[in-house]
Amino acid sequence: MLPQKAYKSYAPEDCPYSFEHPVYATPNSDTVFFKQKAQDPCWLDLKFPGLNAQMHFSYKEMNQKGNDLATLVRDAYKMNLKHVRKADYIEDSAFVTKQGVYGIYYLVGGDAASSTQIVLTDSTKHFIWASLYFKETPNEDSIGPVVDFVRKDIDHLIETFRWK
């Protein structure tokens, strides 16, 4: 049985963003990625322990060497293309929220490792690329209902996302 939807605020003091996340998910900013320390203290994992899932958030400050908007969007797109071999399809859609957050929402169909990815930016200074992963072999038939459930949480996160 899936948990009941309810949300709470997350606003890390030293990071330039805030958002609401499900109460059944836990943000963890003391994160190790691929057995290495995170590149930035504002990287985080949003863990969904009861759903055997987590969403990785990679933050980059723009306008540093090699961190312009075009390069970061291109890098996120290249990361997404790694899923093409297992994907039945990849749909992307650009969006702008009422809070002035620009983004791209990637939906990946099939047995890809990450079924959902998002880009969030203010277009001038801040950039986040986030990907949803499950801690099991990706099988769209078995995880499909949970992916649909978590995507509603991701939609809520995007709607409540704010740059500080």
C-alpha cells in the first residue's frame, strides 16, 4: 500500500533553494556519489525508504569555469541519453513555474535505470539536475505504479521549488 500524500518544507541553510517534499521521504545532504564525496555541499539525495527509491540532486553554481547554462543543459541531456539503450522512449518538456523556476522534465519509458529526471534553474546563477532511481533492477511493469506515485511528488516539488 502506498503512503498518504502529505508534504513538509525543506530549506537547507547554506543552499540557495527550498522546496516541499513528501513526509515519507528524507533529504540527506551528507551524500556520497559513486563512493566519492559530493562535489558541492548542496547536492542531496531525497530518499524514499518505503518505496525503495531515491532522487539524486546535483547542484551547480553557474558562470564558473565550464558552468554556463548551455553547457550544463547539454551535460544533463547527455546523461539522459545514457538511458536510451534501455528506454522505449524519452519525452522532454520545458516549463516555467509561477516562482520563475525554469526547467526540463524528462520522462523515460521502459526498463531504464532512471525513469524521471528534471532540470531546475533560474537561468543565470543556479542549476540542478535530479534523477529518480530505484534500488532494484528496473522493470517498468513492476515499478510503474510506484513511478507514477512518485512523479506526483516530483510535480509538487517543482511547484513549490524556490530559489533563495
